[in-house]
Amino acid sequence: MSVHQIRKHAVLPPIICRSDKEFLESVQRYIITETERLGCSEEGPADEYYIIYRNVFDKVIEHITAYKSILTSIKKEYDA
């Protein structure tokens, strides 16, 4: 995984907690692996990107339990 690929998908400020950092790195690896596996280009296809990022959002919801209810509500509205 190149530094460019990690930075491309990095949208959060630096995380101090080691477990959070490891979690975010694993999420970034998942995004890169899945987009490469599916052959996604930056232009699309939107459906494949949606599935990848929906799965990532589910992982984030499970990891960040303090905001689980609000994140779950956001996901339900977005999915609708």
C-alpha cells in the first residue's frame, strides 16, 4: 500500500489512540483492496463504491460505540 493511496482515502485528523489508528489503517486497506479487486476507477461505477463505503461505514459504527445510535440513524436515512 503506497503512501499516496493511504492519503487519498484519509479524511480524519491524526488519531492518538493506537487501537483507533490500527482500525483506521485496516479500513483504509479494505477500501484500497476492494476498489482494486472490483476494478473501480475514480469515475465510478457508483454502485460498487456505494457497497464498499457502506461496508466501511458499518465497521465505523461498530468501532465507535459512543456515536453508534446517531451513526446508525444517518446510515438508515442514507440507505433509504
